[in-house]
Amino acid sequence: MQLTVKVCGMRNPHNISEVAVAGADWIGLIFHPSSPRFVGRPDTATDAHPGAAVAIDVPPGIMKVGVFVDADNDYISMQAARHGLDLIQLHGNESPAAMQSLRRSLRAGSLRGVRLIKALHVASASDLQGWAAYAGCADFLLFDTKCPTAGGSGRQFDWTALDSYDGSLPFLLSGGIGPDDADRIAGLCHPMMAGIDINSRFETAPAVKDAALIGRFIGRLRSAKTTTQTQRLKQNKT
């Protein structure tokens, strides 16, 4: 199975197009005002208002993910409808009850098809046990490195912790993934791992991604993953 690659923290229309061509599957748009990658900040690299980025026409099959941190339902629903979000990522301290309430709000606003991702902040294997509370309200989990802020630390947690995850929800791996991690990621074989989330270590400036670097990374990741899967199939046959 091919891993989904989510490139988060984007806002510039041209850069989004470049990253889509480079092989990204999901584009992450941050709606948290305190983030340096907030879609409402001026893009000094292009001197264009970044809000236009969320209205860009992405190629078929590219999904738009809105990232929110402890935001209220009305704000989330408004942005989801306005910008045609396919998925909503909740990256704060949102409770299962809050997520259920959000899902009801989305349905009331004719946004039933929008899927929900809940981020879990991970420092050790025990933090992964929080998945069970979200089993009835999230479609995906995202495992990010625990840090004082909501995210964006650029640091990795110990990926061996993933071995203890026994949940029923598919997850994305996040937190400090860099250009040199393709082979390590390809070697991970957790059956519920659906994809990865990359961000700051592929930037030339906040919210500006190096599309060529991302393209090389994705190419290496998918080549290495195919090789790993082929080797495992051969081992299973012997």
C-alpha cells in the first residue's frame, strides 16, 4: 500500500501547485492565527495575500486539509465550506465530545463528507493509548511530537513507540520528518500506518516549501517502500 504524503503549512498558490506536481497527496492549510504558517499572514516571499492559496484549484486526487487548534465549530465549519476542505485536522486539546459536536455541525451544514483527523501529542508509547477515546469520532489519527506549543517543533519522537499502537484507526506519522528519513519510513511496517506529514524541514522560509526537495524525497520514499514490500513478500514465501 502506498503511503499518503501530506505537506502541511502551505499558503502560496504557486508553491502549492509546485508541491502537488512533486507528488504530494494532501495539502495542509493552517487556520491557527499564532502559527507562522497561518493562511492569513502576508506572504513576504511573493507579496501576495496568502488567503488566496486556500482557494486554489488543486489537481484531481489532491486533498485539502484544514488544520485547527481548539477552534469553535462555527469557525471550522465556515472555513471548511468556504475553502472546500476535504479533511479537518484538530491539533489542540479537543475532546471526543467536542469532535462529536463538530461532526454534527458539519452534517448540519451539508459537509457530511468531510473527514476528521485528531492529532495525538507523543512523548512516549503511553501517549498512544489515548486513541481509544477517539475511536467513535475520528477517521484518522496523527501522531506528532509532544512540545510546549501546539506543534511545529521540528523534532521526532521515538518511532519505536509505534510498535505499541494497537488501535483500529489509521494514522499519519508526523514530527520532524526530514529529507533523509525516506528509508527509515519505508522500513516501518505498522498495518495501520496510512501516511506521513511533512513540514518545516522541507522549507526555505515559513510556509515556503522546496518543491524539488520534496519531489526527491517522495520518489525515494516510494521506491524504498516498493523494495521493502517486495523483500517481505519474498521472505513470506520462503
